[in-house]
Amino acid sequence: MIQVAPSMLAADFLHLEKDVELVNRCGDIFHLDIMDGSFVPNISYGFPVVHAIAGAAERPMDAHLMIVNPGKYLERFAAEGVSMLSFHLEAAGEDTEELLGRVRSLGMKAGLAINPDVPVENLFPYLGSLDYVLIMSVFAGFGGQKFIEGTLDRIRTVKREIRRRKLNVLIEVDGGIGPNNAPALSEAGADILVAGSSVFKAPDPDEAIRYIRVP
Ligand code: DX5
Ligand code: ZN
């Protein structure tokens, strides 16, 4: 079964508790987008917001770091109770292997994210050292963008490699996802679907989550 990870970037920050309760009630995972204005041309939110969500979250928290120098803050996210943490291959470069090891040694599941212009084959050398990959289906930086169709083939390619090597690696997909494309994503091999606008801007967010989970 698909797991739905509502992206809190699209939540109502003036009434955050209401949206945290929605995820506790209907979602599977809290997706926390951390942007620094350098790796991506946008700034989202930081530790005070993560801390507030952590205080009320009854589901696992998944931090998606869109920041340069991701190694700098791993301990802080672990201390907040984050249980899944991904950083971008483009940001980590040759430190990727070491950082994945550090994420795991802090007790978190280690994820590696890539933007749509990075060949998915670049993930392959790390598949044995991580718990999940985060395949971006829009360019990291903003919510509410249009899903890039070519993502489906990228998911299939990674899924094939995971199966061939009999690895226990999940595929998370992020950007422009909603009930309309969830069935195709699930069929292509996605395990976790991140959804921001299609959940929090829906007239009935509970129903939107259910439709994404059960295509
Ligand atoms: C984009 C973020 C996404 C974003 C998804 O950089 O990583 O998690 O919030 O939002 P939607 O679902 O609106 O595309
Ligand atoms: Zn994200």
C-alpha cells in the first residue's frame, strides 16, 4: 500500500495544529521541506516550526533537506525526533556515502534525493547504503508546480535496479502529485507519495489523502 506524506510547506501556518491533526488522522508521514535560499531559490522554515510539529506529531517525520552542506544539521534533526532524513546528491557530492552513514548512525532512515535533471543512474552506487530514494517530480524549491511526466520512467528504472539487486529500498516521489497521477506513480513502483497543494488546498483534505493512497 502506498504511504502518503503530506508536505507541510502547503499547510496553513496560522492554524498549523489543525493541519498536524489532519496528518495524524489520515496521513502516514509528515514531509518537512527545509530550504535555505542557496541550494534552492526559496526559504521555507526551520527548527522552531519543526519543533512545534514534533510536539504534536503522532506519525513519523521525514525531513527533506534542500540545503547546501546538509551534514551540518543532521544531529539537530535527529534531536527533534525526525526518523527519515534525505539530502540531495547534488549538494553532498563526494560526501554522499559518508553522510548516509552518519544519518543511519543517528538512528534515522537515510534517503538520497535528486532533481529531475540528474540521471537516476547516479543513485545506483548508493542503493546499498540507504533506506529510500527521493525522486523529485518537479525542481526542488517551490510547492504547487506541475508534475513532470518523465518521472514515471525514472521510477521504473530505479525500481528495476532495486529488484535486480534484491534491495530493501523504498521509492519516495515528490512534487505535483495528487489523486490524478497517484495510480500511475504507484504502478511505476513508488512507495511513498509526497503531496502538498493537492492535500491542503483540497476542499476535503481527508478525502484527497485517501484518494492518493488508494488509487
Ligand atoms: C518542493 C518540495 C515539495 C513540495 C510539494 O521543493 O520538495 O515537497 O512541497 O508540493 P506540491 O505537492 O504542491 O508540489
Ligand atoms: Zn519535499
